[in-house]
Amino acid sequence: MRVLGELLTVYATVYPVACATIWRNLRNDLARDYGPAALDAEHMRHVHLITALRAGLMWPAYLAVLCLSGAFSLFIAAGEVALSVREWLRRGKS
């Protein structure tokens, strides 16, 4: 469970950085392949539309993973607290 929580946390941390990198690379590719005119308003409107659609589809998944990551972290923390309390109670009875 701890490994899954850590993986979800890493995904939630890396996803926004990956999106920014993809956007920057897309702009650079357009400028390289089609020249500076590719970054004019008409071309960028289409790029923004495509990017917005992708982001619109990905944000709910990202938020779900973020919530799952938090839930797993709380679940793990609660389990560790319960184990600590049980150990403390066991020592108190001895």
C-alpha cells in the first residue's frame, strides 16, 4: 500500500511539470517546423484548443489521482498511528 501511495504522489508531482514541458516543446516544434509565423494568433488558437481539450480530459484524472494519493497517505498514517498506540498500550499494561 505504501508503494502505491508513493507512486501516486510521484505522479501527482510530475504531471504538471510534464504538461508544461509538452506545451513548451510543442511551441518550439511549431516554430522550428513552420517558422515564427506558426506562432501567430491563428495557429496558436488551434494549438490552444487542442491543448485545452487534452487538459480538460486529463485534469479530472489528475485530480482523482491527487485525491487517491492523499487518501492513501492518510490511510497509511492512520495505520502507523494505530500501530504506535497499540504498542504504547501494550507497554503500559506490562
